[in-house]
Amino acid sequence: MDSGNTGKQRVCQGRAKGSEEEGRAARKAVILLLLFLMVPGCMIGPNYKRPVIDIPGSWRVEEEEAKETADTRWWEQFNDPVLNGLIETALRENKDLKIASARVEEFLGYLQTTRAGLFPQVGAGVLGQGMAFTKYSNPPPNPLLVNPGGDFQMFLSSSWEIDVWGRLRRATQAARADLLSTEEGRRAVILTVVTGVALAYTGLRDLDKQLDIARDTVKSREHSLKLFQLRYGRGLISQLELSQIESLYQAAVATVPLLQKLIAQAENGLSVLLGHNPGPIPRGKALDQLSFPAIPAGLPSQLLERRPDIRQAEEDLIAANARIGVARAAYFPSISLTGLFGLESQSLSSLFTGPARMWAAGLPITGPIFTAGAIAGTVKSAEAIQQERLVRYEQVIQQAFGEVDDALIDQAKSREQLEAQRKQVEALRIYARLAWKRYENGYTSYLEVLDAERSLFDAELSYAQTQGNLFVAFVNLYTSMGGGWVEAADRPTGD
């Protein structure tokens, strides 16, 4: 009897030992499978490499006086505190800049959402419900169940897509590039706002100077007109000469409201840049008192890292390149881990007892068999977008090179033009003064005075316009060069 029981015990122990070993082997196989799936696999799709760009060795116009000022707050070189204050206001209040900042936050959220797919997703739930069955229920109630009864559950669920083919990693790369592209777009808005305010302010001061010239001319010609009216009343001059001076006076008068209109419109445009309602703009130094900034130094190759629009175009290219991998990964199976652990009972009092535990685990694998070319179409579309972004990147770089060359030529030739016009104004002032003397002494007719006055007025206005254009050329040069000044503008003044 004892020996029989001992044999049975040995058989049971052997079976238990065999079952334990089989369980260990099964668990080991599962663990190895999980470890294999958790190891990042190859990423489908091309890795990004910066395209080879044909970069010119130098600019068409070489400036010996160029200085390393591209990383400084260049607008402060105008030496006008009012302009500095307007730019600071625009950087705080400009609506386009606020929109761009909000877009950065938007794409940061997209990145967080996309990146979350790389990690397990865990959820929880609680369910409690009462149930009652009658003899008419279909199927009929189970006599072993409590009727009426209930069902109470408390569980944790999890799912995890194993990124074997790199689909999620490529999607994260694309989302990160989208975020960086949006940030470069925000920096481009900063560049536009700063240069826009500088251009609008210097343009406004240019119009102010032209208005001063026009008003001074009106006063001078009004005085002359009164003298001619007295002479005409005494019969000393003809009506022809009176009509000539009156036409000259009215031409100057007509210029004043035109300039006033342009000034009001310029103020309204600048107010919108500042993020304010249309209204008057404070003035600082006059146009003649503003200092010209230094010429920024830089090589063509530096534009690839300096200009926000180039960097934005490259990030767009990086995102499009990564999305090719996302599209190609759809050809391969999707592997996920799912799990459930919880408690379930027909009564709330027994929900937390040992037998109430429940669990489930799964390894679903899904893959395409026949898609009628849908995946191939998606891949083709992604590759075409990548080519489009590549050409766009190259186009932006070429445009940048052209803008820098244009700005360098503009400032160099505008300075030459300004110097020539300065000498012209000086010569015409002498001409006008001598013409008046010749007329007063009876050596010439008033036509000579008329020509001298008209030429001087036009030359003074043209000189003021060229002054303004030269400031525009310097602002455009800093805009086209890009540089660290965008980061400097993005920081508070005290930093």
C-alpha cells in the first residue's frame, strides 16, 4: 500500500516537473520573442542626406568695408531710440508673429502625439451592471447563475505596436522636421517683422523730409507770388510772368496733400505691423540724422545656415524624405502586443477575491494581401512630394543668392547715385540763386528762373527719395544675409 502510494507520488512529481519545465520553456520562448520584437529593426525608406548644391564662390559685388555684423541687432546702428522701441513693440505685439508662435505649439503637439506611438499605451476601466432574466429570455437563463444578478469588472488594458520596420520612427522623424520647419517659419516672421518696421519707419522719415521740402518750397514761392502780384498791380510785369510764378507755386502746393496722404497711409501700415490699430507714429531722428549701418560680411555658403527660409525648406525636405519610409512600411505586417488584467465577479463583495482575477494576452499580426495598388500609390505620392520639396529647396537657395547680390549692388550703386544727386542739388541751388539775380538785373526772362526753381525742387525731392532708397538697400542686405540677429531679436533687450 505504501509502495503503491510512493509510486503514484513519483509519477505525479515527474509529471509536475515535466509541466514545470515545459512552462519554463514556453515562458523563455515568449521572452525571447518579446526581446526580438523590442529590438529596433531596420527602418524602411531612405536616410536623409543634404543635397549637393552649386554654390557660387563669391558675390558679384565685393565690399572691402564689410564687417561681421550679421549676428548683431543691426537696426540699433541707425542710432534712433524711437526705431528701437518700435521694433521691440512689434516683436511683442505683431499678430503674424503670435500666429507663428501658436503654430509652433501646434506642431509640438503633433510631435508628442506621433512619438507616443513608440511606447506602450495603458488604459483602465471599471464596469458595474445588474442583470435579470426570465423564462422567456433567449437563450434561457443558466440555472447556475444568480438571477437576478450582476457583473462587476475592474481592469487594466495595454497595447504596444512593435516598430519592427521603423514606420513609427520615420513618422516621428517627419513630425520632428515639421516642428523645426514651423520654428524656422516663426524665425522668418521675426525677420519680416523687424525689417518691415525698419523699412516702414525709414520710408516714413523719407516722406517727412519730402513734405518739409515741399512746405519750405510753398512758403518761398508764396512769398515770390505776393511780390509778383504787387509788381503786376503797379504794371511792372506782365500777366505772363505772374501766371508763370503762380503755376510754379500751385505745383508745390499740390505736392503737399499728396505727401500727407502717403504719410498717413505709411503710418497706418506701420501701426498694423506693430499690432496696433491705425494711428499716428512717434518720430525720432530726421532722415539726415540717421546713421547708415555697416555692410554685413558673409560668404554664399553661410546662407545655408543663416537664412530661416532656407532652413525651413530643408526641414520640409527632411520631413518628406521620412514620409517615404512611412509609406513603404505599409507593405509589411503590423505587429502589436495586447494585454488585459483585471477582476470580474457576479457580486461586488467577491470582486477582490482570488478566483475573481482574469487576464488575457495577444500578439496580433496584420498585413496587407491585396490593396488594388493603394500602398503603391501612397509610396509614389510620397516620393513625388520629396522631389517637389527638393526642387523647392534648391529654388529657395538660388533666390537667396540672387537677393543678396541684388542688395549688394543696390547699396553700392545707390551710394554713388546719392553722391551725384547731392552735387546736383548744390549746383541747382547756385543756378537758382544766379538766375534770380540775372532776372532782377534784367539780363534774362523769368523763364530761366522758372526752370531753375522747378529743377531744384525736383532734385531735392529725388535726393530725399534716394536717401530713403539707400536705407532700404541696407535693410534688404541684412534681410537677405540672414544671421544670428534673428535670435538676438527673439530675446528680450536685457538678455
